[in-house]
Amino acid sequence: MKPVQVNQIRAGATLGYVSMALSTVISLVYTPIMLRQLGDSEFGVYQAVLPIISYLNLLSFGLGSAYVRYYSRFRAAGDKKGCAKLNGMFLITYLILGALVLAIGFGLSYCDVVFGKKLTAEEIDLAQRLLRIMSVNAALTFPISVFESHVTINERYLFQKIVAMGKQVLNPLIMIPLLLMGYGSVMLTIVSLVFTVVSGIINIFYCLKRLKMPFAFRRYDFKLLREMFGFTVYVFIGIVVDNLNWSIDRQLLTWFHGSGAVTVYVIAAQLNNYFLAFGNAISNVMTPRVHRLVAENAPMRTLDALFTKVGRLQFILLGCIFLGFVAIGQSFVVLWGGGEQFRIDYWTALLLFFACLWTNIQTVGIEIQRAKNMHKYRSLVYLGVLVGNTLLSIPLCIKWEGLGAAIGTAVATIVGNVFLMNRYYYKHIGLNIPAFWRHISHLLPAMLPPAVTAVLLAVFVHPASYWALIPPGLLVVAVYGASMWLFGMNRYERGLVTGPLRRILHRQ
């Protein structure tokens, strides 16, 4: 790999974590303010509309994965005309799909039944207005995503992460004053729409002026489109099922318990989203590299090495976050949510974290499947996971609300992702899964001292303020870092820490 590419990947991953850290810190301030300013009712309605938009976004049919795959093939073959034709096809296709999203979104806004039976007339009216604005936002993201994908395939992670960072950080910073001034969820969605437009214009300008993104609109290649749809049909099923799997809990809570139950559950769900994002930050920048390696017929041992290397890094990071939350999470959710009714989110979040800890360390495997066009099985497994999640969650949700829904999601996710998918990785993809888990298991002894520390802190230390959370949190991180350095990390992983320090000291 060229040094520039390596630097872009490292810088992209680093900026990705900086961006997430900043947005997380801001969100820790932003979410309680939003919850208090909007109230349980309006906040619950806002959160209930979001899954509907996530469903509309599924109309992309997974074509983004097809773009990465086919552009990698055309570029590897030196086919510049093919690249231009692909760009033109995707822009036209996504403009059409965006218009379809807009039409369906506005149509659904007039169907009260999609919002469940527990909302009042005022809540339904608000939900309808929010859905229309969000539909416009979703429709615009479709053609914009063509340019964002082009930035990704060219591995311009510095630009990509800077734009994302600006959007993630500035949005809450603008919304907090507006919320304090009395503006509600409608203004929140309008501001989000403005950011979509601005970031879209920046991406378009960068692709056209800096990357010289080529377009060819003559002779729309329907044969190629059919071939791509053949590739994406199971990607699409996987995306649909994945979105449904992580949003079905909120829908069930809305239907069975109303907006108040959604408001409580959202705290845990949002924390889990942060947890997932931190794990995906590394694997996301590896997507173009995986497709390039497969397009160049790289040996399986190269993919195995990448799969294991990224998985260990993800496990080290997510393990630290998980144990940190074990230690201080109970006090944190009460402080963050603003009341004792949110204490249940500690156990809800732990369940979701635990499931994701073991599944999220293998996200590179998803891209390996797609690059090899062997992702059909995963889509079918995820369909089974969704069915299992729904069947488990309905009775559990009715009895224990959000905690019950989380139990159903955690059990179904672990069965599907760990047991069924690992067998497929090993038997059919050819990845050395036993070796992968051996490398992961070498990290487990290093987790014992911080795990004991975290449990003791959770039992005996109950901070009553945000400032009081810092000492026990830092203690867990310090014990985790020391233990992992001494008993877990290999030479490469230690080098990721010492390398930047050496460069800094060398410059001084």
C-alpha cells in the first residue's frame, strides 16, 4: 500500500475517533437539554418518527455497496469510461430513488396508523410535520451519497472526516441555543435539513473540482444495472433486516406503551449507537481496501490478517468502553436522563453493549463477503435474527418494556452473528475463524483486573454529579490500559501508541 493511502487511513481513523469523541461529549450535554426542553411527549414523538425515515432510506437497495465493488473493478482494469458511466448511472438512479422517497414519505404522513394507536391527536399532527421535513432530508441524501461514495472509494478520509466532524459538532451547537429559546423538534429537523444541503454542496464541489469526478450520461446501461441489482439484492435484504432489527424495539414500545416508554428506552439505544460507532470507525475506512484486495485476487491469508488485526483493535477499544460503563454507567444514565426512571437504562444498555461487543469486532468480514459476492447467507441469517428478535421481544416488551425488548435483541443478535455467521465465515468464505478467536482470547486475561475494578466501583461507588464520575472512570481506564499493555497487546498494537509519541518527541 502506498504511504499516502496508509496516512489517509490512519488519519481517517484518528479523525473519526476525534469526531465521535467531540460529538459524544456534545451529545451528553445536548440530549438532556433536548429531553427537558421538548418534554417526554414531543421527544418520544420525534424518536418514534426516526425509524420510519430509516425504513425509507432502505430504498437505496444497497446500491452503495455495488458502487464500491464495481468502481474498484473498473479502476483496477484501468477502464476510465466505465468509471464515468458508473457515476452517471448512479446519479440518475439515486435522483429517481430520492424522488420516490419523497413521494412515499409525504404519503405516509397522511396515514395515522403508521404512528401507532397510543399517540394523541396533537402528537400525531406533530409526527406528520416531522415526517414531511425528514422525508425531504432523506430524499436529498440519495443523490448526495453518490459524491460521498466517490470520496470514500478514493480514500480521501481526511476531507471526509473533517466534513462529518463539522456536521456532527455544529448541529448540536446550533440547536442548543434554539432549544433554550423555545424552538422545538420541527426546528431541529429543519436545522438538520440545512446541514444536509450544506455538506452535500461541499462534497459535490470537492468531487468535481478536486477529484475531477467523471460523468457519462449517454446510453444508460440497463444490463449493468441488472447485474448490480443481482449483487445488491441480498445486500439490500441485509440492510433492511439490520435496520429493522435495531429499530423494532422503539416501534414495539410505541405500539404497546406509548411515547413515554420510548423516551426512557432511547437513552440506552442512543448509548448503544455510540458504542457501535466507535467500533465501526476502524472497519469503515477499510472498506475500499477490502474491495481492492479482492479485485486484485489477494491471497486469503492477507484478508485473514486484516480481519484479525482490525478485530483485535475493535475489541481493545470496545472492551474499555464496556467496562467503563459497567463502573459508572448506572449513575451516568440517571444524571443524563434526569431522573430515577432512567436507571433501568443501565441494564438495558449493558445488554445491548454485550451483544455488540462480540458481533461488532467482525465487521470487516461483512465487507469481505460483499467483495466476494458471497453475502446471500448473511442476509438470510439476519432475516432469521429479525424474526427471532421480534418473536422474543413482543412478550418481553409487553412485560418489561425497554429491558424486555433489549433482551430479545441481544439474544437474537448473538445467535445470528456469533454462532451462525462464524460457521459460514469458516466453512464457505475461507476465513480462519479458530485463529481469529484464539487471537481475541489472548486479550481476555488482560481484561480480568479492570473487570474486577469496574464491578467493585459499580457496587460501592455511586457518584452524584458529572464531576464525580471522572475519578472512577479514569481509574478503570488506567487499570485497563496498564493491564492490556502488559498482558494483552502485541507489538503492532503497542506501536500504534508509541509511534506517534516517538514522532512528537523527535520533532522537539
